[in-house]
Amino acid sequence: MEALRAETSIAELCRKYSISQSQFYKWNKEFLEAGKKRLSGDITREATSDDVSELRKENQRLKEIVADLVVRYDIVKKTLNSLDSKQNSRNICNYQQVKNTKLYRL
């Protein structure tokens, strides 16, 4: 808006916001074209408060689903780790038994 009102030069604006002048002109063109479309009556439907409310509800529902899946994942992971550690304990015991077994050669 500063550039449209000619309050500061385009070069100064680009330096101020760390953007290239080509990027500024691209954004400016898109902004002006969108304004022309709105003035000519070519408008896209704005989200109504009902739409926003529905999206918020859906977002909350999806967050709850993700939270539930994370809890289930953690339970399965802990169960598998527990089973794995028990199996490793058995393997260690079996290794010690085999190690202590005397082998006789014939």
C-alpha cells in the first residue's frame, strides 16, 4: 500500500522488506488484478461464519483422532518393547546356559 500511495520509493520498500524488485512487481500486479476482478463483479465466495464454524469443528475432530492414534501407537510401541526386552532376557539366559554347558569330544 505504501508503494501505491507513493509514500516511499519502490527501491526503499524492497530494501526495507528484503525482497527483490521483480518480486514486488509480481505481487503488485497480482494485487491490482485481484482488485479489478472484484470491481468487475468477479468475486469468489467468501467464507461465512457458519463455514468457519464447521471447519473449526472438523479441525477439532481431526485433532482428537490424531491424539487417539498417537496414544494407540505409544501403547503398541511400549508393548512391543516390553516383549522384545523379555525375549532378550530369555536369549541372554539361554546364552549363559549354553556357555556353561561342557562339550565333550569323542
